[in-house]
Amino acid sequence: MKKFGIVSYNIYGNFTNYGSALQSWALHQAINKLGGGRWESVLVDYCPDILKDKDPLDPMKNMWDQDAESLRMCELSLPAIRENYVKFNNFYNNRFNKTAGKYTSENFDTIVENEKLDGFVCGSDTIFCMDEFGFDDGYYANYPVMKNGYSVSYAASFGDPTLTEEVCEKLNERLSNFKAFGLREEQMVDYVREHTSVPVQRVVDPTLLLTAEDYDKIADEKQEEEKYLLLYARRYNPEMEKYAENLAKEKGLKIIEISLRATNAEKHRMFYEAGVEEFLSLVKHADYVVTNSFHGMIFAVQYCRPFVIFSRYQCNNKIEEILGLFGLTERMLTESTQTAPDIIDYDAVHKRIAAARKDSLEFLDMELSGAK
């Protein structure tokens, strides 16, 4: 049986990121189910150089926003951050078949021999985003053991790239490391096709390769008996908070909030310490979801929850594309005074997802079948 190492952004994220954890888990599960005895996957315990000095237990210096108020909110949330860190570590240690060793730029070229790997799957998430990670050698399959072996990408994202002449020169060189590209967004598909001679296809995020029934296997028990609105903020947005509070009041819902706005504890149930399993439960049982998280939206759709998603800097392209796939573009908002339709035809939405899932699994099967 062949063994593929999944290389992605996950274990060493310096802030709570349910999406990075669940996209890795979903890809791990999907590869194993698809293999049917032909192959299996292992999560590579990989720390990119750009993340090696980050301290997730003291993340204030690594925040996007360095204004005094944001830093104060983070400091007030440190007890929840540290509890959450333990839960995420448990998730990675208990829910995956993980490499025996930890790999960095210093020892990555020993991984094939140490772990008996036949190839690598780089993805998903924004591992190709140069603004976020540069041209990381693990994410771009640029270590000799990856370049000279068998590497493919699945649902890798470039974010919103700025393609200068210098960037394109480096990018084109690294694209040659791959045998096939599954890309999460349409934006760069044509570019990659023009600069490579291998299969290239837009595919769905790994979290859509599975169904709600798959996530139910790890989702925690119901966390709250009262009816509630889940407010999940990857970045503070006062318009989104105002919208959530108005909607909760209108519908008679309690607010459970996952964010760093610790002072909201006076009016909301704050739940930043939620682990991955608790997060799935919170989405599953919510009466409404308000978020600016790409994966928060995906799991609202997986569990057929009413939702809206607010615009977020540097994330609008991926949000707009996935809403287009769902046929739900009207559910992206920018202001608290906007509205979205009350009813979502989830039968139609999931038919669209099922068709895209089928195409994506066929492409992933083709990618993995090519390994000798």
C-alpha cells in the first residue's frame, strides 16, 4: 500500500483556526476512503521556517492588528487561548495518523526514508499565498526529496496574489515541482495551466469532500440548551457584531461568540476555548450562524444552518467563489443594515456540492494513481 504525506498549514498555526485543522482532517479522511486499500495518508508534522519562532501561548506579537485595543482583547483572552491550544494539540495527536517525527527545513529530506512515504499531497488552505508564507519549500514541494519524488497539490490557494515579474520567476520555477495541481480557486487556474504541462483543475476545499455525517463522528455533544446564534469572528468587525445582536434580539436567541472580544462576556457567552469537536457541535446546533470565516460558512452549509457571511480583507475572493458554487451569493454582507433571504434551499445547494465533490474526488484519485 502506498503512503502519501499531507503537507499543509495546521499544527503550527499561531492562532485558533478551525478551518486549518478540519481541512487537514477532511483531506486525511478523504484520501484514505478513496484509496480503498491502494493507499493511505499520514499528516506530516511540518513547521515552516516562517512559523518556527511563533508562540501560540503568547500570540500578541503575531496578531494581524497591533493597535492597543486589539492587543488588550488578546491579553484578556489568554486563558481561553491556552485552553484552546491544549484541545487543538489533542485533536492533532488523537484524530490523525501523524508522522513519527517533526520536520523542518533542517531535516525534511530524511522524511521519505524515516516515514516510508511514496509521495506528497500539498494542500489545502492558502499554502501558495506568497504574502502569508513566502515560497515555503514544504508547501511548494521544493525540498529535493519532494522535487525528485512524487508531489501533487490538492485545493491549494494563492490567496489574492500580486504577480510582479520577480514573483512570477520564482513561482514558475516552483510550479515545475508538481505532477498535478488541484487549485481551490478559479483565479489562478489559467495562469498555472499556461506555465505548466501537467493536469490542472479547480477542486473543492477538502471539507466539502465529506458530508455532515462524517463530521458527526467527531462532533461533540450539544453545548447549549437554549436557542442561540453563533457569532464566529476571525477578525473583529463592528458591523458584523451589530448585525448579530440585532438579529438575535429579533429572533429571541442567545449569542454564543467565538472571538477575542473578551469584554463581550457581559452580554454574550464567550467560547474562544472551544476545541474542534466543540466547534462542530456549536455550528450543528445553532439556530443561526453569523461569521466572517470561510470555513465557518462551509460548516454552516454542511449542517444546513441559516447563515450570513461578512466581507473580510484579503478573503473576499475565496468567499465569493465558494458562494458562487453554493448558489448563495446574496448571503455575503458588508453592513449591519443589509439583509439576506430567510430561507435557503439546501436541497439545491447540496446537489451542487455533490456534483463538485464527485469531480474533485475523481481528480484526486487521478493525482494519487499517478504515483509509481
